[in-house]
Amino acid sequence: MVCGNGLVGQGLVEFGFGKLQPNVDKLFGRTIDYAPNQRNLVRKDLLDNNFAVVVNAAGPSNVLESLSLPDQYLDFPWRQCATHLSILGELPNPPVYVFISSGSVYGDTGLEGASELTSLNPISPYAEGKLKAELFLQEASRSYRGGIVVLRCFSIYSDNLKSRIPFVIATKMAKNNSFTLSGTGFELRDFVHVKDVARAIGVVGALQAEFLTFNVGTGIGISIEEVCQIAANAFGIEYIKNQTVVFNGDVRKSDPQNLVADISKIQNLGFSASISPHEGLLRYFQLKKQIL
């Protein structure tokens, strides 16, 4: 079962994950202080469905917004997890609880990527909030009977993505043969399709350990300029360096230069990304060309 109706939540449902009733899912995804009748409603739906795995893909997810609303981004994730576990822990057979965290907890990963043993250095309130939730869950795992898995997902996208840098590039390319973007263009990102996030959850959802953390990505870093080149190819535009897309050099302090995953740990369990970033992004831009 997946909680959340954003990019990840919708994508996981598309690839086979169940959901609670709409009114219950809304409570479970957005509420951290329940009235007794609300708590009973959520508990009943969970009991009726008896999910083996519950995925928390809800919560605030805009890095830029977190700069202006730091308190919300720092506190909501861990408090939401606490509320979830307080209800799930009452069930006869508590499910495995999967928390969708972010690779941004590492800060800059360097060119080679970060493993789960890499030091953590969150540089935005969004990333700090994810880390606070992770630390809470690690402590809570001592008493929670279902098992807890943290997935540090890197740059998730889907075929229906309507935000984040791929969508910005697609929107601009549909309107102009040349445009300006912030940054340098050399920033590396590890773009992982939500289908592969679903596959990763399938791999880890059966694990019985108290607390585990895994990176989820492709292990391949691709520069933002290369993403622009892929988009130009999809839109039938000749890409001319420093002309088709001009990068203005403005870099936000909250944006790491490199955000790439070392996925060796989850690969050892049999996971590998089924969609390469080049293949997936090309398909994404081809679809966007048809509708923008």
C-alpha cells in the first residue's frame, strides 16, 4: 500500500500498489494529529486490507519551497512517521514500513556517487527534514515490530512528470529554440524512473530486519546539459552548445553540484534499474512533444 498522491505515490499506484479509501488516504498522508474518530477510521481500513508493506511517499517535496518554509519541512516528515507507526504498531501484524527519503541527505555526492556509508550533509531544509525522519525511524525501529526500510531515492521522474527540471526543459523547448537555465549545465543527476522505485520496493519489502537503508537510482550520473541535448533530439531541434540552452551560472546553495547514487548495496539483493536515464528521458520528452 502506498500513502501519498504526488509523483511517487501516483507512479507506484500505476505499477500495482494499492491505496486506502480516498478519504482515509488523505488523512493518512496529510494529518499528524488525529481526532479519535479519525484514528479509528484509518485503523479500520488498515485492518480490512491487511497490507504487508506500507510505503510513505507523502509529505512536502519542493526543495525551493523548503527555503521559505523551513519549519514545515523540518518537522512534518518525522512527525508524520511517528503518527503512522503509532497506528500501524497497534495492528495484529504490523506491516513493513518503507519511507521514501532522498539522496539529497548526502549533499554533494562527488562524481563517483554516494554509498549508504557516505557521510551525510543535507544542504536544504527539505533534505534536513528527510534526515530527521530517518533518525527518528532508526530509533523507533527498536520497538516497532514490522520492520522499517528507508529508501534514499535520487532524481525520480515518471512519464507523467509535471514539475522538476525535465518538465522545465520540456516546457521551454516546446516554446523556444533557445532559452536560459540557471546553473552551469555540468550538474550531475541520477534520474531514476518511478517504475524502478516500485521494483526496488518489491525487492526490499520482504526483508525482516528491524532497520535498513538503501540508495535507489541507476548509478549513472547525467549532466543537465546532456538532458537538454536529449530533449532537443526528441523535439527535433539542432542542439548548439551555448546557444540552444544558455546556462547563466547562478547556482542555489541548496542544490548540490553532483547527486549520484552508488547502488551496490541494493544490487546485491538482485535490483538493477530497468530503464536507463537516456532511454527514459528520451521517451519522456517524446511524450511531452505530443502534448505541449
